[in-house]
Amino acid sequence: MKKSFLLVLLFTIIFAQKAVTKIKIDRRTESVLTTLFEELPERIEVFMTADSTYIVEATYKNQKLVQELTPDGYRELLTQEPTEYVILENARVPYLLGQTSLGLFLYSWSIPLALGFEDKGAGVVGLFTPIVYATVHYAWSKGRRISGGTAYGAFLGGLEGAVHGGLLSKSEHGIFPVSLAENIVDNVLGQSMGFTPGMYQRKFNHCYYGYYHYAAVKTLVADWDEWEGGDDVMQLGTVASLGEGYLSLILSKNAEYLTYGDALFELRTAVIGSELMPLLLATYDVHREEQSDERIYAAISLAGHALGYGLGLRLTRSHDLSGAAGMMMWIVPYLAHATTAGFGVLIDSEGFWKTYPAIFLVTDLSLTYLSYKAFAEKETRIGRLDAPKFNIAVNPMCFVFKDDATHRIPFLTFSYRF
């Protein structure tokens, strides 16, 4: 009798799991659904049963509350506009960690520079800055719900602003004010508009693309030697970086499907596209011992970049990558380099090294494809706290550079800090 009861219970559970489908919801829908409950929950989820009944489940610290809605009732509820957009998760600790890190490692020396302090004054201000800055953010965030997007976006904004400020002003004095401004702007946008970590990572991607686009377009219309090392590549490139970054953020406001890993993968496909044809042309140039015109490199790099960018956008709409999987996609180039270079050392052939750019390209593309197939998920979901565990430092010129052999090779550097 007990065995029969357990079997019936088991089949009931299995059937119930198959009969209920979890519905993906965005921040607007969450905000509307919270009006069904007296208190703001920590998490809200929506399920649909086989008979099309909607089950709204609100999770609190010590309990769960459930509301059932008919299809008509659910649709009617979603036609309402929320009075305010709510934040259900709380990433206050990651937020404080990011801001405290900025205070320790960036503002502790950039504030004294911006204020013109020297010697003892600079030392005193620099040493007290981290604790004062951390205390201000601790007090401001106390009792508030901080979104994961705000935590990551404000931290990235501080880093991006430091680069933008230094290059725009051509002085270390511009680092702090622009960094703080972008930090605050991204903080406010994250809290008020619900931008996720993935959206802020896409903004970072476009801040990076801005320098690349300016360099490539400039190469198409002017001789490299006329502007190489000039200030305009950094100042005007920074303007392009700022514009592209915030424009992409605003255009991504409805991209709830975008995870942090997705945004990293978009960067990966765009970079592969920009390097693909220049790598093949560089291999051809080495074998024929003649340098192709730099404008050709710029044109084919931009064309490949557009294709790679478009492919990344298309794939991230239909598939998801976790943050860890997105990071794994950026370890792939190093695996490819290690493998191909190992073969080169083993066979010790001059012809191999002349063909190395193309060999690396094939290996990199193959490993990227296999990694994506292994880690991509078809189901779309929203990962608000899918924040990175470490940072990326990108050379803002993923384009092509001259080397001692007078031919061009792609140049891209990533560093991982755990």
C-alpha cells in the first residue's frame, strides 16, 4: 500500500511539473504584479498551468504568497502602467564592494590630483578618501534596494569615466570629475530605468567600439602616418566612445533577454569579425613579402566587424549564456594560442609561422563554436545578479598595428583579475 501511494505521489509530482510552465517577465511586469500584494516581495515569479491559469508567486524572507489569475485577468492587469518601477533583488553588498574598490584604487589618488594637492596634503586627502567615500555610499544605500545592474553599472561607469576623463582633458586632473560623473549617471539610470548587468556590459562593449570605429574610419580617409600618435585619435575617439556607450544603453532598455554572458559573447563575435579578414590578409602579405594598403585592412576589418556584431545580436536573442560561460568564451583565444604555438615550437617550421595568423584563426573559430554549442541555453531568462566575478581590461584598439616585420597583425589584450 505504501509503495502504491509513493508511486502515485511521484507520478503526480512529475505530471504537475510538466503541466506548469514558468513565464519570463520583465521589470515592468514585475512592477505591475507587485500591486497584488500588500508588501514588496524579494522575488516574484509567474507560472502558467495546463488550463492557462496564471499563478503569481511572491517570495518573502519567511514565506511565499500565491495569487491565481485567469488569462483575461492577467492580460487586463498587464495593460496597466506601473506607478513606479520596483527593484526586487538587493545587490547592496556588491554595490558597496564596487564603490569601495573605486575609492581605494582610483579616487584615493585622482581626487588629490584633481584638487591640486601636493606632498603632505595629497597624502592626507588620499589616505582618508577611501573611508569617507565608502561611508557616504554605506549611508546612502542603507535601507535601499540596490539592483544588480546599478551595482555593476556604477562600478563600470567609474572605470570608463576615468579613461574618458584622462583622454578628453589630456591630463590626470580630468580623471576624477568625469569618473564620478559617469559613476553617478549610471547609478541613477540603473535604479530608475532597470538596466541589468548585461545591458551595462553592452554599454562597455560600445565604449570600446567607439575607439575602434574612429580609428578604422580615420584610416580609411587619411594616411596613418599623418595622425598616428596624435591627440585626435584619443580625444575624438573618446567622444565616439561616450556617445556609442550611452546610446547603446538607452537602445537596450527593453532587451530583458540579455544576460551578462550574452553581452560578453556579443563582444567576442564583434572582435572575431574585425580580426578575421585582416588575419587572412596578413598571412597572404607575409608569404608574398609585400604590404597591402592600410585602407584595405581598415575596410575589411569594418566589414567583418559588422557581420560579427550582427551575428552576436542574433544569437543572444535566441540563446543565453551565463556569466561564467561568457567568461569562458574569452579564455578560448588563449587556449587557441597555446595550442597553435605549441605545434609551432614542436615542428619548428618557418612556413608554419608565416601561416600562423590563419592557423590561429581556424583554431580560435573552431574552439569558439564548440564552446558556444556546449554552454549556450535555448531558453531565455533574466539574470539580474549574474554579475562578473572579475574585470576585463581591453586595449581600445582591437584593430591592426604595424610590427617590426612591416606587416599588420591584429592586436587585442585582455587581462583577468580575480
